[in-house]
Amino acid sequence: MKRFRVLIFGLAFAGAAQAADYKSGEPPAISRDVLAKADYVKGRAAFQARCSACHTVGEGVDLAGPNLHGMFKRQVGTKPEFEFSPTLKGAKFKWTPGRLAAWLADPQNYLPDNNMMIPEPVPEKDRINMISFIMVESGAADWPRPVIANANAATDTSKPYSERYPSFWNHMMYNTVRYAFERPGQSEYVVDVYYNADGTVSSNQKGVDGFWHIKEGGPGPAMFCYALQGFDVEPGVMVECIPIAAMSIPRFNERLWKSKGYKDQVINGGILPGRPNQTQPAEKKAG
Ligand code: HEC
């Protein structure tokens, strides 16, 4: 898998560099009582917003990052079936809450040259709550999971999409979707589109726009549905629904899925990291 290295830590987070390399000593321990009394709901929200795009924590699958279930029982970088960086494979210690805090405060300083690229360190106010949540869900807590009404935030329809589907949201609202229409005997027609938070769609191609919405509440999984128009290929429109879950994993590749368009036309869909700052705003539509 291709990994994108974002070298931001040297610039923006030089101030956070007091977080030490693990070799330079043991980070402060966090007491069991502090963890047991932490706010599980806040920890869960922080995990969903910052980690769930790449990690499951209950018994589950590896995404871009390894499944974290049982992580406190194993040595760093030893989760079977996951391809870790040489750094994590070579770090010979077991995770503790204190070490996890040091890692989340500044992953690139704590274990230099690792493959985990997060846009910003976990803020101090979220760290204990998040670690407590991870301990409960990964099977490391010796205290019970708190009983919470409405345990599944995703079904709370009073919340905005950004909170109910944070991984989907972060992936689709900040990156570029590229469609390549195959044209027999000709080069592909390639167009980049940007799904916007207000439900509109803009593009790098003049005249291409559209809208999107989330379809949920039916018997099937929640779907991300969109309609696009203005393409320079017949018939110039495209309507498609894809499960939210499939759009929540941050995978970057020009060819992630294939769609069948008009008259068996093949359209390759893919996602590229980021988007230009200045996109051509879609025309405002009435209503
Ligand atoms: C963009 C994807 C991504 C995000 C977001 C992310 N991680 Fe990771 N994480 C990874 C990758 C990739 C690795 C493996 C790193 C390596 O091998 O160098 C990893 C490794 C880890 C490990 C080490 C696991 C082990 O078995 O040793 C822990 C713990 C971890 N991540 C926790 C977190 C937490 C908590 C968050 C949320 C703040 C988070 N990660 C956010 C991709 C991510």
C-alpha cells in the first residue's frame, strides 16, 4: 500500500517537541484511578474523530492502521498480519497508558520514522479520555464499560453528519475524487470533483457540478449518493450511491472502484489526498 508522508511536524509542531523519544526514558505513568474515572463518552468521540478512519479497537479488522484490540498485551508493532514500519517492529517494549500518551502527544518524536501520519497530535485535554476509552474497548480495563444511553452515536440523527460519520466526513470533504471515463479508441476523460460540506459539488472542469446527500434509515447500510452533470462525454450526467463505510477508509488511489455508466461505459473512480485551496465554486442554485 502506498503511504503518504506528510512532513508537517517539523514546521507546525516544533513547539511540541518536548515529547521525548522512547529511548530517552520512561514517560510519566498514568494512574489506574485517573483512567477509570475518565470520560468514556468524550474519549469515544475523540477516537471516532481522530482515529477511527484508520483503526478499529474492538475485535475487528486492520484498516490503514492495525486493529488495536489487545494492544496493551503485546509488544509494539507485533499485531499479526499487519505490515509495520521497521521502527515499530524494532521498538522492543509493551504499550502502557503512559507510553500511549507520549505517542499520541507526538508520534513522530516518540517513535521517529514510523508510518502513522496524523494531521495533528491529540490535544492534551482529550488524551486521558481517549486512552481510557481504548483500554475499555481493547480489553485492557479492569473497570466495567460505562452504561450509556444511545451507545451508537451514528444513529443519533440530531447530530450533524460530521459527528455521525467522522471518518467519511474527513475523507470526502477534504480530498479530491477523480473520475476517469474510458473512451474506446481515445484517451480517458478525467475530471476531479470536490464534495462540499454544504451538499454541493464543485470541479476542476468548467461546467461540472452536482449535489450529494446521505441516504439512511432504510433496511440497508447508510449510502453516500451523488448526482453529477456537465461532463464532456455522453450523456454528461452520472448518478451513483456507494456505502458510507466504503468511503470512510482513507485509501488513496486513482482507481478504487469501477462504475458502469450509460451504455456500458466504464468509469474509474478514485481518491487523491487533499484538494486545491481555490476550487471553482459551483453555481449557486435556487431552492
Ligand atoms: C491516517 C491513518 C491513521 C490514523 C488517523 C491513526 N493511526 Fe495509528 N497507526 C497507523 C499506522 C499506519 C500505524 C502503523 C505505524 C507503523 O508501522 O509505523 C499505526 C499504529 C498505531 C499504534 C501502534 C499499534 C501497535 O500494535 O503497536 C497505535 C497504538 C495507534 N496507531 C493508535 C492510534 C490512535 C489512538 C489514533 C487516534 C489519535 C491513531 N492511531 C490514528 C495509522 C493511523
